[in-house]
Amino acid sequence: MKSPFSRFFGGGKESEVKSEVAAIEEKKATEEVVKIPIGKIIPNRFQPRTVFDDEKIEELSRTIHIHGVIQPIVVRRRDGEDEYEIIAGERRYRAMKKLQWAEVPAIVRQINDKETASIALIENLQREELTAVEEALAYQQLLELHSLTQEALAQRLGKSQSTVANKLRLLKLPQFVQEAILKREITERHARALIAVKDEQLQQQLIEAAKEYDWNVRQLEDQIQQLLSPPTEEEQPVKKEKPKRKAISKDVRIALNTIKQSLTMVTKSGIQVKTEEEDTEEYYQITVKIPKKK
């Protein structure tokens, strides 16, 4: 039986594809579990997961405390060093470290950097627990490790090329947008909507507004559309002629849209608020009247 990762190694010939990992996988049932001092174990340098949920690690540590480790972690010995690098099982390692275990049950495998990176990346991708940014970073590393095209990578992962391309586009967004995805404060679709906004300050304001008012993707897209494509003079309702006023900045537009959005949410809750707007040369004035009784 071939390793599920073997097709990522080598140049395509059977003799090359039959990597050390594939051979070790075939003997997996007979692998020996050894005890390794926890102080000699280091995390995987190629781990695509950048955010670990502390609550879930705590929950896992309680389970291990009660039932023990059902599946040992997998490590490799660093060349010329008296330490071991994790190949698979970093969550279990973190849970055991939290329990202050002196030794960790592990399986030692002899594989190189390229194989270690591929296993860590692909195993995490298959679990589908990564955020969109972590997934994109994993795709990027696999492309670089194996000199693949996006199309070839998509075929090997069983995904469409557009899926891979859309994930990779997220890496072009500013770091604070990527951080919001990593923290699961916004979704991938929210982030993709922000790609159309080139002003980073405006992107930040939109993220904060989306979080505060719990905008869905459509609401965020509508806000972006209003900011990037304000109504033309022909589309504006006919109003009485007023004195000329100063141009409206993006910050003011987003502030007005946010206020109107919140008032719409209040109306949807069943409270019939009344608003009056006054547009002067120096400021906008919005008066809100909220009835004491429905």
C-alpha cells in the first residue's frame, strides 16, 4: 500500500515516488513506540497551523489525563542534534506539555525536510480545520517545495484550480486582514470582498464595522459598493438647491453608512424610529426619535 503522500515526492518516476515515507508507511503496523523526554521535542518548523485554540488544548489535556495517549506523536531526530522535531501530533504534544509530563510516547521516523514539510501540510489540509489563511500558506509552501503550478497542485489535492487560486489571493491582503481571518473574526468571503478596497485604512474601518454590527457578506459588499461607486448626479433624488458644501471624505461616508445601517437594524427589531437629516456646509446632523412605547 502506497503512502497517500508519495505522489508529492520525486519527479514522477515510480522509483522516485517510492520515497522513504512510503516505505515507512508500509511498515507502520510494526513501528515501535518509544518514550522521549519532552524537553528534547521541538515543534514542526513547517506546521501550517499558526493559531492553536487554548480551550481545545485544555480539553484535550483533560482527556489525555483520564484516558492516556491513544495515538503516539510522530517525530524525527534532527541531524547531529540531541532533539526531535514533531512530524505529526503537535496538539497532543501541547496537551502533554500542559500536563507537565516528563516523557512523551512517540514513533521515530527518518525522513528529510521536504517530506516532513509535505506530511505536515497535507495532513492538516485533509483535516479541514485550518483557517483560510493557514490553508493558503500551506498551498504556497507546497507550490514552492515541489515546484508545482497551481493547476498541478489542485489536481494532487483533488480541488479545483479556482479554489486554490482564490485561497492564494488572500495572501495579498494586508497582514491585519489576514490576522482577522486567523482569529476567525471575519470569514474568507468577507476578506475576499475587501480585495476590491485598495485603501488599507478604509479596509480596517470596514473590518471594525463588520465586527461591531455583525454584517454578513452581502451587507459588507453593499457598504463597499456605496463607498467605491457613490450615486451619480442623475441617480440622486431631486432636492432643493442648497449652498455648495465641501467634498465628503471616505471616513465621513463610512460613518454615515454605519449609522444608517444600525438604524435599519433597530427598525427591523420592531421599534419604529423616526429620523431627520440635515446637510449643512459644515456638518451632517441626524436626529433620531425613539418612541417610549411601541
